Amino acid sequence: MSNATATSYEAADRSLSTVLAAVPADAWSRPSPCEGWSARDVVRHLVDTQRDLLTGHGLDLGPAPDVDADPAGAWRQHAGRVAAVIADDEVAERGYEGFFGPTTIGATLEQFYVWDMVVHRWDVARATGQDARLTDAELDRVAAGADSFGEALYMDGICRPGVTPPSGADRATQVLARLGRAA
């Protein structure tokens, strides 16, 4: 089976996995744009939060991968397990009471976790000196996600308050500024 959630997740995973695979071994401890987090910590956050959502709904993702030993390998293992679980239409369509009201696992994955993968790909790329450009479609996703979260975007543990982009800033700089990031 394949569904929109699985398709969105796999697309975000491809781009993220490409960046993670290119991180030099000595760069994982570099600080990311996420205050207090290294590039490795960003990967740990992605794995842990996705695991929390899915295992919290009774889905089996197997043992947690070892992000400390091999962040890129841990992500590949984790993302493969998530992709297998969410490819099941019944999982993607399973309803529950979410933070913003009634929703489904698939909708939550698309609205927040795929969004998180795009934003944090940028963070890891920036931390490790890689090309951090986001496509127009990715910028659309990031902007729409920020819009959908409203003020919840700035709750503790989500994003820092927005910053003012420089005058005449490009679209990426403007969108990322909403997330407290200086592009």
C-alpha cells in the first residue's frame, strides 16, 4: 500500500538522508541553528519525536537505533521502519485526539513531522557546512506548517520567536526568520 503520508515522508526522507550521509564524522558535534543542539542532537530529536508519536499509538518500530554511534545510520534504520509502518493505509487513517483537535496519524505526520524533517535538514546542513537551500515546494511546506501552528509554533521546544529578516531578503530567509532562524 502507498498513501499521501508515505509519499510525503519518503520525499522528505530522501533529501534529509542525502544531507545526513554527507556529514563528516567529525562534524556531528558541531552546533546547529537549534540553540544548545549539535547536528547529532537534531537527528536524535527527529528519531525520538517520531518514535514517541508512533509507539504512543501502539505501533512497533523495533528497538531504538543508536544515534550516538552512527547518526546517519540510525536515521536510515528509523526512517525505513517508519516508512514501512505508515505505508499501511489503516495506520495513516487511524484517528485520535491531537493537540489541535481530532486528526489522524497520517495528518499529524504530514503536518508536523514531515515539516520537522524539512526544517531540520536545513539545520543539519547549516551546522555541517553543506548546501542548505530549500526548494520552492519545501518553502511552501515550511510556510504552510508555520501558518497552521499559529502561536503554538513558539511554544517551548518548538521554535524560537521569529526574527526580522534583512530588508529585501529572499523568500527562504523570510520563511526561516519566522522560525527564529537567520538564513
